[in-house]
Amino acid sequence: MDVLTERLHKYLRVTPRAVSLLALINDTEPKVEFLMDDDIWQQRAFQCHPLLNTETYVLTKRKALIFKATGH
């Protein structure tokens, strides 16, 4: 297992190609810093995977701000 794969598993409990904004819920310490491109943030909504890459959710900025409560 390479370093990136190990870190993804340790902090977000996901594998490469399944990384998602919603994985921040698994970072309980919090150790992961969340950054989003301003062009994406300025949109009305954006898409993300619900911890698996076979489904897609559409989130508004308001819904995404819930992660502030987790320290992200």
C-alpha cells in the first residue's frame, strides 16, 4: 500500500477514486484540511459521492457548510 492510500484510509476511511467531500465525516480528530476551488464554491450547487463512487449527490453550499461543525 502506498503512502497516499494509507493516509486516505487512516483519515477519511476511503480508497483512491472514492474520495469525496462527504468523507470528512470520518475525520473525527480533524486532521484533514478541506480546500475548495473558488470557481466551484461560487456555483449554486456541486456534486459529490456518498462515500462510494457509484452514486452522486448534489449539495448546495448551505448543506456543505455542515462540515464547519466538525472543525473543517
